[in-house]
Amino acid sequence: MASNLLKGTAILTIGLFLSKALGLLYVIPFYAMVGDESVNLYQYAYIPYNLALAVAVSGAPLAISKFVSKYNALGDYATGRKLMKSGMLLMSVTGLLTFIALFALAGPIASLVIKDEEQIFNVEDIASVIRWVSFALLAVPLLSISRGFMQGYQKFEPTSVSQLIEQIVRIVFVLVGTFVVVNLLGLSPNIAVKFAVFAAFIGAIAGLWSLYYYWKKYRDEFNYLLTNSPPAGSLPLKQIYKEILTYALPFVLVGTINPLYQFVDMITFNDAMKSIGLSSISDQLLGKLNFLTHKVVMIPVMVATGFSMALISIITSYYAKNDQQGITRSLDQTYQIMLFLTIPMATGLIVLNTEIYQFLYKFDVSGANILAAYAPVAILFAMFTVTAAILQGIDYHKWIVFSALLGLLIKMILNIPLIKLFETNGAILATAIGYATAVGINLFIIKKVLNYKSQMVIRRVILILIFNAIMFLGVWLTSKGLNALHVPVGRWQALLYVLIGTGVGMLIYGFLSFKSGLAQRLFGERLSRIAKRFGFGG
């Protein structure tokens, strides 16, 4: 089962990585076409959309995956199929209702954002892009339930591939539509942004098509298991949905928590900046925080998201069988590999912030500084995602709700005072304190409930931190040396410096990890054999 965790995580993480990478890279030409001001309008649409989306579907894939995995482990394949049939109808209704709600509330939401006439956009600008993005809610719920059903059968490839196809089609629509509107028709970039946010609906349709392909591919296997399953009639739909709702509410909260933090920034940032006389630049700084740098910072989090999506069904299976040893082994593996991968990624963003921001967008000291300050919070995002997944797997849902809401409350209380003191960094600090509180509570409950103690994990995490400190120093010296020789001019010189710095970091981190034997212990026998060929022990 541990190999299933690694395999499932690898498939999901690769798909998420490619999807996130594309979701970041397309911003480069999009930013160039619509300009510095209009790109900020994009994030005003996506924050309320992400909230509505999370309410509509964020709980579905993991909750359904957990439900289906649980009954499949008991040999009852009919109950999961029964859920799938009725769930398609239910999620269609949910999507329709959230679409209507977001479309109708676009104006009031926009009114919360606009605090001063000095701001770049007006209420109608923001309301219109929110309405255009809301159409995606009609299709995404069906996509969500289909992914969850297949994950319950340990089929992770459909989720990964459908996410990738969804992203590719969306990006093509964004870039082609923007090019036509701005370059061929000569219309306002704000109109292009409307087409760009509507692309979420087009991408979701493409994702549904890819999942239908996988359904046909696995249909015979699913039907064979169904024919050998006891009838599902013993568990009524009311009981099924009661159980799903129990699972889904914490998943919804986990799915909404990051957009909720962003929404707090969205409705408080401009007001706080106005109070210190910075209203004229608040739109731009908020766009850098909630859209431009946020996209970059979320890349390390994809590793944790991949783990959590694979971990839910596997931890649930162990828990249903009362296999304490299996749970402990999975936790050991998850914590170590997740931190082994996410910490160096965040470290790289910190030390190469200027070059990364210049490559993706343009040379901008304030944007690069925001990226450097925001990057460490990615580790907290990742830890919250994984610890929440563990609590979900062992049915401690109430504690997820408690820790997440307490963290959000702390964010709400601290946000305006900290923004007034530290401007954009204040919003980042409030987010970090809120997430750190939630993660601390989750770790305490996991330790207490599962009696989980692992000195080995603590020692290895300390080792990972030491390796990252050495890597940071090496990359920092490399960056300083390159800039002393020649300050990068333009995007492609900045990319060259990023590649050189990343290469140095990977060599240092890789050498230390192999030389110490840490990489071999984390990733198994195959890596150990490869390491021995290159003269590394362990």
C-alpha cells in the first residue's frame, strides 16, 4: 500500500506540476498583451469564483474518493456506483445554484472592493468579470464528482490527465482570445480579461471529455467488480448523502480556506491602504500579492496537494482495517517526502526572487520583494493541506473545522492592523500566523489521537533544514556573483540566471541528500541502486 501512496502521489503530483507550470507560464504572454493594470482585474474575478467553486465542488472529489474507497475495501462496489448515479444529478443542481448566486452577487461583491475613486477599476469593471467567470460553475461540479469516483478505485491517472487537458484548453482559449481582442480587433484589454476568465468554462468542458474517455477505458473493470458486489439497496440514498456530507464539509472548508484568506485581503487591503494614504497603488499591490506572486508560491504546494489526494483513500483504507502500523508508516513517508520537496522549492523562490519575477513579468523591486516574503508561507500551505488530509482520513473532521476557522479568525483580526504597519508584508504576515496556528493544532491532534511519535522524522527534517541552509548560501553567492558581473537585462537573461541558480541549488541539495543517504532512504531501493552506481553509499 505504501507503494500505492508513492505511485498515486507521483501521478497526481506530475499532473498538478504540469498544470500549475502551464498556469504560471501562460501569464507571461497574457501579461504582455493586457498590460500591468488590466492583469490585476483578473484576480478580482478569480477570488470570488474560487470561493464559489470550493463551496460547490471542493469537497466532492476527496469526499467521494473517501466514501468509494471505504466501501470498496469492504467489497461493496454497488454502493459507490449508486452514489455516482445520483451524485451526477445532485452536482449539476449544485453547480447551477452556485452559478446563479455568483452571477447575482457580482455587483455587491465588487462594491466591497472599491474603496476610493483613485483606484484603477470601478464597480462595473469588477462585477462584469465575476459574471463571466461564473459560467464555469455549470460544468466543474460534474468534473469533480467523476474524478472522486475514479480516485476511490485508486485510479489517479484520470484526475491527473483531465486536469492537464482542462488547463491546456483553457490557456489556449485565453491566449488566442486575448490576442484577437487586443491585437486584431484593437479593443480594450479589460474586454480581453472577460474572455480570459470565461475560458475556465471551456477548459472544464474539455476536462469532462477526457474523463468520459477514461470511463469507457475502465468500464469493463468497474462492471466486473460490480457484478461480484452485494446489492447496494441496504444503504439508502439518505444515509449515503448523510455520510458524504459528513466527509464533504471539512473538505469544503479545506478547499475554501486559501480563497477565504485571499478574500479577506480583497475586501480589507484597499481600505487599509487608503487609511495610510496609499490608495492609488493598492490595486497594483493587491494584484501582485493575490495573483502574480500567489501563482508562483502555490507551485511548491502542488506536492502536498498530490500527497493529500492520494493519502485520503489510502489512510482511510488502513483506518477501516484498523492497521495502526500502516497509518504510522504512511505518515512517516508523507511528512518526510513532502518537506524534502517543498522546502527547497520555497527556498529557491526566496533567494532567486528578483530573477524569477523579472522572467515571469518584468523587473519590479516591489513585486520581487512580495515574492520573497510570501514564498516561506508555501510550506505552511503545504503542511495544512497534508495534516488536514490525515485528519480527514481518520474521521476527525471537527478539528479540521476548528483549526481552519480559528486560523481564519486570526487572519481577519490581524490583517488591517498589520497592513497599516507593514503594507503588503502585513497581509502576508497575517496569513502566515493564521496558517501556523491551524497547522499547529492539526499536528497536536494527530499526535494525540494516533499516539504518533517519530524521532526519526524529526531528525530527518532537521537534516533537510540544514541542507537547505547550505543550498541557500550556495545559490545566494552564485546570484550575487552573476549580478556583480552583469545585471540581467530583459526576461531571457533573467531566465538564464534562474536556470544557473536552480542548477547550483539542485547540485548542492542533491549531493548532500545522496551523500548522507537521505534520498535513498526516502525513495527506496531503486534510487539506492542508482546512487551506488555514482559512488554514493546508503
